[in-house]
Amino acid sequence: MKKIVGIIPARYGSTRFPGKPLVKIFGREMILRVVDRAERCGALSDVVVATDDERIFELVVAAGKKAVMTSTHHASGTDRCLEAFEKACPDADAIINIQGDEPFIKPEQIDALAALIQKDEVDIASLCVQITDYTWLNDANKVKVVFDSEGKALYFSRQAIPHVRNVPVEEWLNHHHYYKHLGLYAYKSAILKEICSLEVSSLERAESLEQLRWLQSGYRIYLGVTPWETPAIDTPADLEVVLSQNSASFE
């Protein structure tokens, strides 16, 4: 595969934390921290920020990075990635969707996605991390995933899957390996175009998980297991937790 481009969707109007791409974390705006991490990846030919806001666009360009303005009406980061791909890098063979609220993402995680998406059998690639905390099993905000022996996703759910029969819930981690899905994706370019044209599926509507639309439509999603789960900044409270710690621990 000749050209893999990292696209970072960065929307200004987050419901839980408006303007969060512009907040400073240890002296540097969050969106620029994400770009810095992505640019360390040897597998990426380019890194582009896809935003709907002039303030974010101007900040990124002033820092000497690449950005493209996209619509304010996209329903998801995937849709925003498609527009950015078509405008900024239509010759790319694959796209990696890097979350704009992941300022501490490991470059190794992005490289792992790049390696996965180059396999012929993979339409979409993503990552997961093993669950070691029992409270995660009952947290509907922690999306769980099960996959086959080759790493191909079987199902994603907000529920703990699988159910361990005749075993108390608090002991499930002793009987099965559970995995939390991380919201990073790589798509072959042709696949990205196709999945953005799909209608919302019944499984997606039930669980409010976009990836179930793709899975239900027959697309092959492969998972890589990563040892890291880096802190995302979804709310002002998340930012406070990070800023209360030593900056060196995140570098």
C-alpha cells in the first residue's frame, strides 16, 4: 500500500465540552498535541486535520500543519473523514481516523493500525485493550468487543460480552478475557466511501454504535490488541484529572 494518510476530525461544538480542540494541555493546544503524535508515525504519508471551525483551522495552519475545512452537518467523524479525504488526499490508499480528543495517543498504536489495514482481507481495522477492571464490564460507556481467532470482529456491545453462565458477574474476569474497543479506525479508501453511504442499521440504532452498521452490512473489521489505553479528553473533568498529574507521565 503506497499512501496511508492520518485524518484528525476536530469539531468545535462538542456537547459535553465546546471548543475542546483548542484547550491547552501543559502549554500546547490539544489538537496540536494530537497532530504531533500522529506525525511521529513512520507509516503515515501525511496528517490532515478535518475541522468545521475557522479558529481550529487557523491555529493548525499557523503551526505549519495541514488542515481542511469541512461541513458543520456531519453526523460522525467518519463522514468528516470522507470529506477531508476527497478534498485533501483523494489519492490515498487508506485513511486512519485519529480522534481529536486523544492528545496522548501512542504513535505505535497508529502504526499498528497501518499494518493491519494493509492486509488483503481487512476492510476496516481498529484496536482494543484487555479489560482488567471489573467496573468497566458494567459501564455502558466502555464498548466491549468479541472477535474470532484471526482478530475479525464478531460483535460490539455496551453490555459485557460474552455472558459467563453460572458464574457470579464479579468473577467473570477470572473466567474469560474481555476487551474494550478503542475508537480508532483505519479504512481502505474505497471502503470509506461505501460505509458513508449506508443507512443506519437496526443494531446501530439499538446500541448507538456506528461500527455495528458496518458489521451488519458485511464489512470485515479486524482488531489489534494494544497494551495501552491513553486518556481521552471528553469533558472538562477529564481535563482537570490530566492537568492534576505530572506532565512527564504522558510523554
